[in-house]
Amino acid sequence: MALKNGILVLVAHADDTEFLAGGTVAKFAAEGHEIVEVIATDNSRGTFDLTPAQIIPMSQDEARASAKILGKKDVVFLDYSDGFLGDVRPTELREKFIRLIRLYRPRIVMTLDPFAKFEPHPDHRAVAFAATEAVGFAHMPLFHPEHLKDGLSPHLVSETYYFAKDYSLADKFIDIGPWIDKKIDALCAHDSQMKLTIDDLRMALTAAGIRQEVINMLDRNNYKPVIDMYAKIYAKEVGQKAGCEFAEAFRYEMAGGPVAELARSM
């Protein structure tokens, strides 16, 4: 099941990729990379107005629709309880990620950064550390040798792109100008999550004492203008650092590190 010029994206929630790397994923897909996304949680608490029984299948359908827009090959759902991934044994989640790396044999892994400053979400932290360790161990045969019984041999990931929520850690910037509108369309495919985003923003502005007439401009049933503005402001800010109109930022690691870089120049 090895991916062609493959990329494996390891995230916690259904919209993580679109917010932090949607333009880059669209760019990579357009360049011929086969991309599989792994969503660790069931998104069962990502709502103010739906029940878990409603939101779980809805968010999965939305994730598949968003994947189609960006050009992902497939989406895998691990269905851990949303908000409680920190209660899962780290080695359990790491084993699942190692198994998936050995199954899909990607050249690139994209994931959350375990060293991002001030990350408040336990699901993000859990995925970030498990994914980082999985990338580091997936090529080592004595980590989970039982995988061999399933035909899954060790695999070395060549490149890792960590989502750079903190620009101080970013050392790779991707120009997403041609794909910014596709990123926004993919975000808006997550209908339940965009409504959640608007609801959460309205609550935050109310708590901050913002005038009600301003808050009333945020319509959960017409969220695209707000998401469009939010995404473009964020991407433009990154683009200023990258020397282009719109960009996304990553902390980048190559297998072999400085030695590989030196060897390339020889």
C-alpha cells in the first residue's frame, strides 16, 4: 500500500490540516504526491449545538469532502475520544503511527510540532509527541517487530514538516498563492467546525466586552467571508516573512540532518 511520492499527515482533529497546512497539501497534491491524512480523534466534542452521535459522522463526511477538494488520496480515522487523547498511553498512539508509516511508506510526514510554544490542546500535544517518536523509530526493526507478521517492514521517513504555529521555530515557508482559495474552500467543507469557529469567536468577543453590533456581524450560517478573511490575514502575515503574498510555515527536518545537507553539497 506504499504511496507514490507519498505524504502521511498525522493530526488530532478533522480541520487541523486545513487550518495549518491546507495550501501546502493542495500544492503537494497538484505536484503528484499521494497524500493520506490520519485523524486521531472522533471530533465528538467539537460543537456547541450537536450531540456526539450527530457530530462524529458529520465531521467524518466533512473531512472526506475537504480531502477531495485538496486532492488527498484517503482519510483514516482512529476514533479516539476528542479532548482525551492525553489519557491514551503515549506508546499506544506511537505504535499506531509507526504501523501507518510502515503501511504507507511515505517520503514525507506532516504533523503538529511537539515543541510549539504555549500549545493548550492536549490532543495536539499527544499527536505531536507520538508522531515525532514514530518518525524516529519506524525504521528501527526492534520497535514492534510483530509488524513483520503483517508484512510491514521498517521504513525511514526522509522529511518531516512540523506545522509552525510559532513563527520563531519556522525554517521553511511554502508559497500557497495559487492554492489559497482552495485552502479556504477546504476549510469551509468542514461546515460543523466553521460554525463552531464562529460560535467560539462570538463568545470570546462577548467576554472581551466588544460591542454587540460588531458581534452580530459574525453569522454562523454565512461563515465563509469571515473564514476567507481570517485565512488570508494569517497567510499574508506568513507571506511577508517568506517574500510572497500568501504562505504557510513549517519547522523542517531531513533524515540525516546536517550530515545529509553536507553530503548534498559535495
